[in-house]
Amino acid sequence: MRILITGASGLLGLNLALETAHRHSVFGTVNHHTLKTEAFTVIQTDLLAPGAVEHLLERTQPDWVIHCAALANLDACEADPLLARQLNTNLPRTLAKHVARGGARMIHVSTDAVFDGLRGDYSEDDPTNPVCVYSRTKLEGEQAVTEAFPAAIIARVNLFGWSLTGDRSLAEFFFNNLSQGRQAMGFTDVFFCPLLANHMAGIFIRMLESNLSGIYHVVSSECLSKYEFGLRLAELFNLDSRLIIPTPLAQAGLKVPRSPNLSLSCDKLVNTLSQPLPGLQAGMDKLYGLYQNGYPQVLRSMRSS
Ligand SMILES: NC(=O)c1ccc[n+]([C@@H]2O[C@H](COP(=O)([O-])OP(=O)(O)OC[C@H]3O[C@@H](n4cnc5c(N)ncnc54)[C@H](OP(=O)(O)O)[C@@H]3O)[C@@H](O)[C@H]2O)c1
């Protein structure tokens, strides 16, 4: 298959591109970052530029499109709500409209943060209630894609893994701090179900092969607090877990509000694919295996600016 992955310099996009490039012809877009790799075709493009989406689809002629590009930094969204809306709402709408015309299948990557997190264990049918600019513009992106291309898949995700810049994921936050002997806050009352980005690749491919459409939760089958996540990582990498400071969210002094309990049910996807999703231990074990094989350094070496 010819797969177009937007945001291939990001945490999710780069891991998806590398995992899928073994069997497919992959085109990955970057914007500010430059990326040197033989594994897939890198295309530099600002997707907000006039005509960029049309030109990209014309050039790559994809069978499948996985849209990962976004403004995913909560503080950046709060600081520039207009850019957040352009990237998280308007761009997905434009892309979905053009992909629909061309006949390819599409996964639009959304977020668990469309919920307010006051309850947890959310299913796809539960009411959404975003609490910040990021999550509001992502929810509006879901709605825009559904309108423009009802057959598209909306994947609400949460993820961890190794990234190009070495600092994009919570796993890297704990790893970087603890391995340098620095303390790190771990939220005891914020819950999530992070799936390893590399595992997400295989699941996305199965979803596309199965011709699914509509909203799916694509997260780990295990949910835990961010503090517990840090402890699990410290144990696996033999780092000093005493450096992780158990912290209630309210004491952290964060400017942008967070949804506390983002545990999601992925029963819909599990039942549809008739296959369990990987749990956290499988993800952690693979994260460690990738580390032992020098994967973080390989990613870092792809960075040329
Ligand atoms: N990370 C998480 O834990 C998490 C959790 C829930 C949902 N998600 C969702 O998962 C998706 C991927 O997130 P991520 O963490 O991988 O994001 P990320 O690491 O911040 O990467 C964002 C990507 O978007 C690209 N991009 C930004 N502006 C662009 C533009 N104008 N034109 C073209 N590309 C542009 C960036 O390219 P350059 O860097 O080259 O400029 C980068 O490749 C997003 O939809 C996010 O909302 C992520």
C-alpha cells in the first residue's frame, strides 16, 4: 500500500512511519524539522500553506492516509488559539475533504482529552467536554473530519515511546530526569492508558485493512496514574524511583487545565478486531527492547537540524 503519514517528525508519526515502512511504501511529511532517513520518503511541507494538501495528495497518490500532524502542545495551543484551530480543526477538515474525493482511506488521530476526566472509563458514545484550547480544537477536528468524510476513522489515542527530539513523551520525561539523577513530579491523581507508539502502528494497519469507520478508542488495555507509570519505567530501566515525587495535580501549578481521569474503554475496537490490545507491560518491555537495540540513538541521528 502507499501510505501517507503527516507529522512524521512527531512522536507518533515517526514511529508509525518506521514500523510500516518494512511492508509498505511510506511518505512522511515534516514541517520545521528536517529528517534524514532511507526508510521512507520524507516530504517537507507546511500543510497550512495554500494548496499544500492538494499538492501533497497529487504527489503521493496514497491508498491510506494517517493524519498525525497537529499542534499537540497544550501551552502552545493556549498561547495561540488561532493556530491551534488552523492545525487541529481546519487542516483535518481540508485533508479529509480531499482524501474523500480521491478515494483513499483515512485515519484522523485525535485524543483521549476530548473528555473532562471527571468520571473515567469512557466509551465512544459518552458525551465529550473538553477543558482547554487543545482539547476543544481537537474535538472540533473530529467533528470536521466526520462531516467532510464520514467513512474516515477517528482514533482517540494516548501514547508513549521514543522520539526524534528525545523529549516528546512522558516515558522520555521520566527516563531523561531519572537517568541524570534529577527529581521528577509524578501525578498521583491523573490517570491515562498509554499505548506504545510502535504498537499503535500494527493496530492502525489492521483498522485500515478492516475498512472501519467512525470513532474508536485506541489505547492500552491497562490504565494507571502518571506516578505509577514513572515507577514502572524506573523499575524496568533500573533507575532510582525515589526521584519520582508523588504529586497531586493541584500542587503542580500548571497553567492549562488537565482532565484528571482519562481512562478509556477500548471494548469497541477489541470486539471489532476480535483481538486484545497490548497492555502496558508489553509496551514497556518493547520500549526497553528498543532502548537496548539503540533505537533512541537511531532516531536522534535522523535529526539534521
Ligand atoms: N503525544 C501524546 O501523548 C498524544 C496524546 C493524545 C493524542 N495525541 C495526538 O496524536 C497526534 C500526534 O501527536 P504527537 O505527540 O506525535 O505530536 P508532535 O510530536 O507534537 O508532532 C506534531 C507533528 O505535526 C507537524 N506539524 C505541525 N505543524 C505543521 C504544519 N503547519 N505543517 C505540517 N506539519 C506540521 C510537526 O512537524 P515539525 O515538527 O516538523 O514542524 C510534527 O511532525 C496528534 O494529533 C495529537 O493530538 C498525542
